[in-house]
Amino acid sequence: MGCPIFHRSDILAALMNQRQSIAVAGTHGKTTTSSMMGYGLLAANVDPTVVVGGEVSAWDGNARLGNSDWFVAEADESDGSLVKLSATIGIITNIELDHPDHYSSLDDVVDIFSQFARNTETLIVSADCETIERYITADITYSVEPGKQADYTVSDVVFGATGTRAVVWERGTRLGILHLSVPGKHNLSNALAVIAAGRRMGLDFADLAAGLSKFEGARRRFERRGFYNGIQFVDDYAHHPSEIKATLSTASLLRTNESLGAAVRRVVAIFQPHRYSRITAFLDDFAEAFADADEVIVTDVYGAGEVAPTNFSTKKVGQAIALHHPHVQYCPSLDAVSTVLKERLQPGDIALFLGAGNLNRIIPEVMEPFMAAEMQAVQQA
């Protein structure tokens, strides 16, 4: 039809250049932090345009159109296009090698983020990331680690199954108490990045905290899909060893959650590796990432367009994890995973589906017999 075709990053850069912009970059936490940013700005009576990489229930998709001059965007480094973006405020949550299909080393990743840093007017970073601390010079820092020197810090932190409470400090001055309904240390860090950016904009902490307290998470980020017959079903996009560790650490908090209606006994991790290049490059790290799970089920790799290397077998992934974990089972297909879960899940389990592929499509069919059992029990009662 003669229409020009542009790369996604070129369109995003053009949109950002028209407004004041907040670009959220980092190996992990981009979608959640940029979504939180949208919530915080809305609560502070800023009506932002928001474009993120995952779906958010509040605006029924991955974007919303606002009327203010502020544009919030998730800035993706996976293909190197991050360098095209310029921002009024830039956030870097962390830096790791996550895309070995595109980058040959961590140094290459650092170079991309360094270019992004130079393209931002004000750069806000996590002081808890060693790579950032070593290579990136920032204007504003934040930290959730005790004793860490940063512009924005927290104290009196209470992590719970249903959220987190913390006192927030700005350069030694107490701002107030923050309540989050999304659990986990990583989410507290994401929220602190939002507060740092909002305060840079001149917004009141109370407004930002009010918005963050209502944030329920993006889809596929520790998304609770159901609770049936005493079993919690959770879908999570985690596909990197660091993400898996953070997600399983959050899941372990649910062991103390009496509000689920049953004692939480086991965390059952169901893992679908994503990309052959990633699982090959980080196999040793994946092998040690499941310490907080009671049982691990591994299924075949979701290739995402990549061709399996010669003599590659996903069984090797399960075997590597089994060197560090006593309860690991390999299932060659999603149908096999579904069958095993229907047979083995028990009341008190958390079934945690991990991966960026299509593993989550089996969640409804896995839940079905447990839904039926719960309904039958209710009818008999």
C-alpha cells in the first residue's frame, strides 16, 4: 500500500521526543516499574501517556493515552535499540547479560546502557546493582539494602505474603510510610525508583505512595490466576536466573500467609526454559536458581524462533538443576506437565509457572479438576 514501515523503537523515540519523558530501562523490572510509574503519576494528578511491555489491568492493555505533557515508556535493551531513546528522566533498575543472542558479553550490555545514560537529562539508578555501581555515573540513586549510601533509602521494612511496608527516606529526611500490595524485595526496589523519579518532578510523596499502594502488578508478573482446593496458581514471566530467584523468594513469603485458607506447605516450580541461547549461556546459573522451590518440574525449551543446537536435550537442564536440588522432574511436553500437575498437586501447594514462552496456556486446564473438586465440596457442604 506504499505505507512506510518503522521499527518499534523509532516510533517510541518519536513519541518520546514530543513530550517530557520518563524512560525505564534495566535487565529486570522494566515492565513493573514503568507500570508503577503510571499509577504514581495518576495519583499525583499527572495524566501521563504510558507504553509498557506487558499488560496492565488498570488500563486494560499495555498502553494508555494521557493528556499531560508526560510520557512514560519501558525502554528495552534486548536488541540494542535502547540507544535511540532520549529521556527527561531515565531509570536503570539493574544491568545483567540476558540476551546472549544479541550481546556477546556483559561489556557490550554495559556499553548500551552507558549510551542510554548519556541520552538522559537526569539519570536515576539502583545503588544495589554492582554493575551499575561500577560502570554508570548517576544523578540520583536509590537502595533497599540496609546501610547502603543512596539518595533514597528505606527502613523498618516488613515483607509479607500480601505486600510490603517500609519507611522511605530522602537524603536523610523521613518522607513517610509506603504500603505495597505486591510482595517481594524487588518490588520495593521498583517502587523506590518511582518515588525518586516522582520527587524529581516535584510531586508529593503522599500522592505517589497512594498510587503505589493501589498497584496490583502487571500481568504475568507474579499474577495470581486462581486459588482452588487449597492450591494457589501463579503465572510469572521470569526467564532469567536472577528473575527466577526473586520470584521464588517472593513465593516463599506465601508460606506464612494464613489468609489463603490453608497452610502453605510446598512451592512447586514449573519451568519452561526460554531460548536455546539463554539456557546454554546460563545453564550453571539456572541450575542453582531453584533453591526456594520444594519441587521443580522442567519442560522443553520455548525456542522463540531459535533452532535447537546439535545434540541439545532439555533433559540436561533438569539434570543440571538436580545436582543442586533433590526433587526435579523432566516432562517432555506441556501435555505431560499438565498430567503430572493434576496428579501431584495437593492442598497447601503454590504452583508457580515460570517462563516467557507459552507455558501459561496450560494453567486453565490444570486448575479445572481442582475447581471442580472445590465446587463439589461446597455443594456437599
